[in-house]
Amino acid sequence: MKLNVENFGKIKSACVELNGFTILVGDNNSGKTYLMQLIYGVINALCNITNFKSSLFEEYPFKVNKENILEFQADINKWLDDNKNKIVEDTFNNKLVIDSLSVEIDENDITKDPFLFQRIESSEIEKATKKVYFSPKVDKTGDVFLGIETEEYIHILAKEQEQTKSFWITLFVDFLFESILCTIGSSRTLYLPVARSGLNLVYRDLMAAMVKPREYNLGTPLNLVPESKKLGLSKPVFDYLLFMQTYKPDENRLKKNKDIIDFINKKIIKGNIIYIGDEIRYITDNGVNLPLFLASSMVNELTPVVHLLSSVEPVGYVFYDEIETSQHPTTQIQLARLMNRLVNSGINLIVSTHSDTMAAAISNLVALSFARNKEEKCKKLGYEFDDLLKNDSVYAYQFIKDENGQMVVSEIPKFNELGMGFDFSLFSEVSNSIFETAKIIYGDV
């Protein structure tokens, strides 16, 4: 699925793929962060859609397939157009001008795990050959139910009259976008801001000062409600602070992502990030135990990555702004390996960079992932097979300034079938300029 944006801040136009691994490259102050945060807001809006109407959902069953996908896309784009200003204001806590916001949904996006939302009579449930699941608290003595049916199972959600049809339309569309955008089954998004190293040191104090606690129903977690207009932070940054504040490790997630966490510990930070009580500490390979605020900025940069891999609530979509921050060029190569491992684990990932080293490291690994004799080349270069992308859903975009000073976000062609990476001409021009300058400095002129 692609997102189209027109005339938003410095960005004149952009068409960005939202599935897989997306790399944004541009100069400082080119609009990369604005676009990332806008995408964050759009994904959250689509996965929590409200007041959506479509003629496709006048009667049960609800379904979206290749026959009606264009009609569904048109209805979604009308909803986005009607709500684009609200999405922007909710995301940035500010009224920013945006001319157009729309999506392009490919039929392959909705055929990965097709499902129906339909009326199901009790007699049909009794005769079903598929597995039947009931949501908790569903009264099984009813005659007519509503639920989701896939090729493998039926999931009963409620009796027919328990909610309005608009409620079920909203739920169906939410589920649909979660299935399109979140391959690991979690619609939880996490934006890692540029200032994460500093924010990691003060987030507890910031959250204590910025939020008012409010208790919901017994048994639900404490919900922290921001006075958003007073924060001076965008919602993605605030959500990052909230994630760090409420983080709880999960043993199953730690086991599932053990290999990636071990890679971070051994290849990048040379130690371990642990919790002792409520305090985050860093233990070096030689046993030195330090509070996080005394650890290097590099360690602080990687702390939220370890958190998202071990959190009790899985994160399905990560926005990693300026991934090279506080990383030495040799470490950036390891970071490129880490990005591929995150994508291979099922996380959708959007990263930004203005480092030629970082961009080159990513491009080289993309090329290696689809090169001939890649196993032999991996061994020769000291890489592991886990460093290679499992599929070719990788996309790169450059922010190029036009004659009017606006940014046009252009996709960089990829030739994976030829075993080639991306040609980041933005950096090539700078490198050539530096080389020509050096020739003059050391020449006879």
C-alpha cells in the first residue's frame, strides 16, 4: 500500500510504499521527519478509523477483494480527504496545511489473509467443519451472531444486536488495515525520535510533569492522558515517551527475539541493557555496571530498540528517524545489518538518514541479499545469512529540492534481480564536489 501526499509543509509531493522496509534519504531540514510523523498519524488513523461509510457495507457479509478494491479505495480516500486536517492536527498538535492525502491499495495487499465479516446462525456454527472460537463473555445461547470467517476458522465476536452496524463496519476496516500493514499481527506503531538519546535520560520526569493520571475500569492499566495542546510535542514523540514510561519486558518476547537482542549486545553496544527495579542499567562486556545516564550516547540510542523487541505489547511498525545518530561509521555497518534483521522478523520499518555511510551500508546489504552466490560472498565479507533480506519489499526515496525550493520525494529505482543496490545520487554529488575541491586545494592552481 502506498501513501500519496501533496503540498504538506516543504513537501510538494510524495508517494511512499508503507509495507516492508522503506529508506528516506535527504539533507538536513528537508522534511524527512515531517513525512515520517505524517505516515505515523495516517497509519494510526486507518487502524482506528471512525465514522467511515461505504456502500460496500450496507449488507452482510462485509468483504474487500480484487473485485471491489477500487471502490473501497475510493471510499477510503474520500474519508482521508474529509479528515486530513484532523489527522494532521492530531499528529502534530498544530494546524498545518495539507492539500491532498490518499492511498493506493494493491490487490496483493488484501489477498494475503482474506476474511469475511458476516452474520452466522447458531445452526451454521453447529455444522461448521472449521475451528470455531468465541470471544470472552459471548452468550453462546443466542440464535444469530456476528463474526470473522477465514479459510481456517470462524471467530464469533458478539450477538447480532449487541452493537450497531456502524460499530462493526469500523471494526472490520480496522482489522483489514491491520492485516495489510502489520505482518506480525500488531498495529502498535513506535516512532523513535532524533532526540531519543537525551529523552531516554529524562522521560520519567517529563512524563510526570506532562500527564494527568486517570483510572479506567477495574483491571485495566492506568491511562496517562496528555494535555496535548500544552506539551509542545508531536503525538509520535509523546507516544515514544509513553512507551518508555510504561515499558514492561515479556519473557516470551525476549525468547522470540533473543537472536536479534544478542546481535545488538555483542556486535553494537558490547554489553547488556538490563533493568534493576525501575532503573535501566548498562553492563559492559568486562562487567562494569553503569546507570544509563553514564553510558555512551550509542548505548542510549539502542536502548529503545531492545525495548521494542522485548515489550509485553508487540510493536508491528517502527519509524526510526536518523538511524545513524551517535554511531561511528563502523557501527553504522552493523546497524544496517540490524535493520535487515528487524525487517526479517516481521516488523515494518521506515528509516531516515542523511549519512552517506549509512545509506551505502544499507544499499550494499540490499545488493548482497539478491546477488548471485550470496552465501559465498557473505562468508567472504564476514556477514551472516540473517543479515540478508528475505524478500524484496525494500524501497528507497530521495528528497530533492525543485526550482521553487519545495521537496519532491522521488523513488530510487531498484534492480534487485540484477543484484544491485540503490544509487543515492544525492550523496554522489556531494562526494564529487568534495573530490573536486580537494583537487584544487592540492593542485597547482
